[in-house]
Amino acid sequence: MSDRINSTEGRAPFRGYETWYRVSGDLRSGKLPVVILHGGPGVAHNYVDAYKLLARDGRTVIHYDQLGCGNSTLLPEKGADFWTPQIFIDELESLVDHLGIRGGFHVLGQSWGGMLGAEYAVLQPEGLVSLTIANSPASMKLWVEEANRLRADLPQDVQDTLTRHETAGTTDHADYQQATNVFYERHVCRVVPFPPEVTASFEQAARNPTVYTLMNGPNEFHVIGTLKTWSVIDRLPAVDVPTLIISGRYDEATPATVQPFKDGIKGARWEIFEHSSHMPHVEEQENCMRVVGDFLNQHDR
């Protein structure tokens, strides 16, 4: 199996804007392509770059930056009413057609990308062959409840710093960011210091905060954006493709946030990575690639 992966980049038009994408591998290969949906919203593709390793055995892997972040059109002037799950569904549909893969493709969504992937799959889009939901909650109410539980296990001085700055509205303060990192190093990525591609995504989000701030909030556990009441739980029975769910033992997407996917999607399989938090593709990279790769191979048609 070769580690050499050829890739090409492009820009797909979408409603007068542009979606940047990268294709690793050859779209003419026998295996169906997999489209990677990054998290955030608004955190860009960098930190999920490792999923390009799925191309080592001949599968085409498509990364893209969702509208509002990374190399795609940024639109910092757009308000909360513009940034909805629907616009990202429409963007994904546009990209699928632009790349000419409507005949069959897999979707893998990580964190917010898994939420988006579930939203997409319940619509039963033409060409979708399988869904992988990686490190995602089925509802933000569950996410916030569990984030508060995990937060309560942080050292007391860290909790106090977080609360003080949230109350004062000074979540951009360096002390708040430092306290936030204590949570991140436990429940987001346990490879410390963070690998360059993970740092690149965080830095990108800091440069282009519009989407993340409006839809989520200042960080992973202080959710005050438009997604705070989001849920897909009641619609999950509509998912009609084979589904793999993955999460980490120390994941901020705790079992309580993930369980509804297993309960609601008929035949869904759930794999927990014992040495990972929110990024098994970084923390247990080869194991993660094997699990996901085997699943995709099993469900190519």
C-alpha cells in the first residue's frame, strides 16, 4: 500500500460564491469517493486532513472548506439568519454535482460535520451510499448537558476562570483561552502539543470567526449560537443507508450525546476508540483509518 497520494484542488461555484475543494486520488477509480465534512461550523478542513489516508488503497477522498471558512468565500458580513444547516446542505449538493459523483458516494462528517451529514442523510439524497458520523452529538441540548458535566470535572480554578469571563462577556481574554485549552486537551485532542493540522484549523477559525461564533459560540462548551436548540433525533429513522458511528472514550461527544444515533438509525454500528477523545483520526490514526476504510469497502456498490 503506497503512502503517495496524488491530489488536485479546485473551486466550485455556489450561488455566486466559491467552495474550495481538494480531491485526493482518482475519481475514475473503481471505489466510490468519500466526501469529508469538517466540523465547527467554520473550522475548515485542516484538522481532518488525515482522512486523505483512505486514498492509500485506491479510494478517492474529497475534502472541502464549507462556505464562510478556510479557502472558500468567507462572507464575514452575513448575519445569523444566513448561516443555517440548509445552506450547507445546498452547498454539499452543489459540490456533488460539480464533481460529477451523483452516481454514488459516501459521506463522512466529523463533529458539526456529522450533524450536517445526518441532516443530509435524512433527506435520502440521490447517490448517497453510506454515512459515517464521527464524534458528533444528535442534539445540542444533550451536548451542552454533557459539556457542563465534563466541565465540572475540571480543576476548580479553571472552572472559576471560565465562569468569571463568561459572566463578564470577556471570552476573548487570554486567561479564558488558556482555561479553555485545559478542556480541549482532555476532550478535544489528547495529542499535546496539538499537531500542526489541528493548530491550523484553530488558527483559521480565530481569523474567520463568523460562522463558528454565530452558530455555536465562543468555544465547544459555551454554546450560545443559533445551533443551541438543534436536534436531529426525531428524524433519524429516515436515514436509509448503512451508517458507522465513531467516538472516543474521552470524547466531548460523550456516549449520551451519541446514543440517539445508534437508537434511531436502523442497523447503525458504533465503534468507540479507547485511547481517543474528539479526534480518533489524529489520536489513533491507523486504527481509525482501518475501521473507516473497512466500512467503506464493505458498502461500495
